Amino acid sequence: LIIYELGNVFWKHPEIDADKAHNFIMKFLDLNIELMNVHEDEEVLREICDISKNMNITFYDASYIALARRMKAKMITADERLKRSFPETATLIRELVSESA
């Protein structure tokens, strides 16, 4: 999902032209960060669908929850509802900021 997030950031900023956006995304991909394609993993896709329907959250948000669980990682969010619904998975960004202060 990070590629879509990056793309949306560039879309929201008209001062960044298509060439700059493309170059940045390609440099990001060159970092060789492990990315997971949820479309290719039926088990993750099933979990996303289950979370979305059972917890009444967007497929998009459910994707982050499912991926965080799969990677045994915390999902950082500003969404307090997600934190309440998934306290074992979600961490509020303001909690991290206050911990580091």
C-alpha cells in the first residue's frame, strides 16, 4: 500500500510533477524494502475481507491491520477508533510522540 500512499502524496501537491513523482517512487523501490502484495496472498486477502466486514471498517484500513498482524508489527495511526478496535495491533502516533518527549 505504501506505493499508493506515496502516489497520493504527490497527487495532492501540484508543485511535484509526474517525472519527479516517478523518480522518487523508483528511488524508494531501490531501497529494497520488503513489500507484500496482498493481491497475491489469498490468506491475507481473506483476513482483510474478514476484518473489514466483521469490524465494519474500510477495506483500506483492514489492509493495514492485517498486514501489521502478518508482519508481527504495530500499525501507527492517528485514528482513535482503530486504536480502540485493535489495541493489540494499533498504536496512536501521539502516544509515540509523547513517549519520545
